[in-house]
Amino acid sequence: MSFFRKICVIIFNRIGRKLLLPFKFPALYIIRKYQLLKITFLSLFYNEQADFNYCVDTLLEPIYWFVDNYTKALGPFFVFVVVSLLSSFVVIAYLIGLPFWLERSPTITAIALVLGNYILINVVFHYYMALKTSPGYPPQDRILFDVVSICKKCFIPKPPRAHHCSVCNRCILKMDHHCPWLDNCIGHYNHRFFFQFCAYTWIGTIFIIIFGVSIAYEQFILDVNTSNGSISTNYELWSLVGDYLSRWRKNLIIYELLLCLGTFISVGLLGLWHIKLITKGETCVETFINKKRMKKLLENGHNYCNPFDKGSKLNWVIFLGLDQPNMKWRHILLPSTHLPKSTGLFWDISRKVP
């Protein structure tokens, strides 16, 4: 056999095996190709320090970038959206709900007015206080003796529970989170106002749902309409807008219903989350830090104990400011501007309730 022929046979055999391999062993071929593709793909992103949390942080990096660069600029817009939604919420309740119940029961109407305006006053008051009250900042004009570290971004001493806010670009005392809907950080001095705003807003949605069920039932189930929508002609004030509302009645009721359901679910979940954190004596930032500490200590056979947890009852007393002299429950049930007793610079970790 000539040398050229030998070369042709060798080449033919090798090419033939590769061409015939998929037909002889299709499953084995697919598995080998998948493994090769997997190894090639993973080699492009290999990092021995990478884990699930690292991957999530990497994928969320564009969101973090957007938050850091645009949340502060969009803050006034978010505040405008909240005020607009709350205003529409109240206006529709007065224009449709008040005449409806005024026709059927003046007694129920009086109760609804008192209870509804009580909730409304608390919602507006606590939103304004959470918006305007400073969350608290570490002082720069005096020496701090209780310091845990130096902030790597603003280069000032950080008291316990203080964290740097990338949106506000400064450290916040007992920082919980930055709320774009308030255009403000939630920290030591305005956390109570924020929580009570969420609580009264959630209660307000329940109030609207309870008094709006009959209106929606008559509108969509019984298909009952008065001559000018939901407005009785016996009341001249409402008759002025009756013709206009009659064309928009169904749409306004649907809008109110969707707004109630969305607020009930979102604010309700947010409120439950903060109830859990307050009960445990934590903030949103601390809960993630404590999870990492707990995991690390468990690996070494130790248990982690949150030093700021005083027990569920005392945690709530401190959070609501009821640990101060002359502070009663009326300061919680009614609008009150009282601030926490602590300055947020020093935290007593000696008291501990099991």
C-alpha cells in the first residue's frame, strides 16, 4: 500500500468514526457534548469564592446602580405619587361613599365619618412626620466613645447600628432602609412614624373595603343606579356633580377596588415584615447581617444572640417610645411627635429579657 493511500485510510477512519459516533451512541454523544459545553461555560465565570448570594448580587448589580444614581432624584416624584393616590382614595370615598350611606343610614354615616377621619388624620400626620423627620446622623462635632468602626465611604466614626446609605450618601443612626416613597431614610428617629403610617394605611384600606362592599354589590351584582349615578338629588351639594359622576361611577369604583386590594396586600406584607423585625429587636439591615453571623457561628458550634434584643414586649415598648415618663397609649393611638428616648449613639446591651 502506498504511503498516500495509507494516509487517506487513516484520515477516512478518523473522520468516519466521528461521523458515525452520533448514530451508534446518540445518548453518550449528547451527554459528552453537554458536559463539554457545561465545563466551557463555567470556565468563563469560575470563581472559587462564588456562591448563590454572590450570583444574586451580581445579577442585581444594575438595580443597585439605578437605585444609587436615580432614587434620590426621583424621590419628589414618588412622594407626589403617594400624595396623589391617597388624595384620590379620599375624594372617591367622599363623592361616592358618603352620599350612598347618607341615604341609607345617617347613624352609620356619622360613625363612618368619625372613624374614617380619625384614620385619615393619623395617615396624613404620620406620613408627614416620617417624611420630614430626620432619621438621625452620627455627629461630627464631638468625640464618640462608643464606636464600632469607621465608615469607608464618608470616613466618620460609626456608632453601633449605624449604616451608610448609598442614596443619601451619609451614615444613618439605626438605619432600617431607604424609602423612595418618603424620599427619606428610615432610621432611629422616624422609624415609628413610618411604621404607624403603614399600620393606619392598612387599617384605612380595611375601612374602605368594609363600607364599600355594599356599594360594589349594588353596582355590579344588582346593577342598581340612581338617576344621577350614586348621588341623591335630595342633596344639592352632591347633585352638582351627579351628572358627571354618573358616567364615571363604575370606573371609579373599580379604581378604588384595585387600589384597595393592591394597598392591602403590599402594605400588609410590609407591615408584617416590620412587626417581625420589631419583635426581634432588629432592623432590615441587621436581619441580613445577623443571618450571616448566625450561620458562621453555627458552623463553629456556637449560637448567636442578638445583643439588641430585649424580649418582644420590651422591644415594642422601646420602639413606641413608651419607656419615657408620662408616655401613655394615647400618644400612640393619637398623633404624637414624641421621639425615642435613646439618642441612637449608645445602646444598652446589658438588659436582656428571656
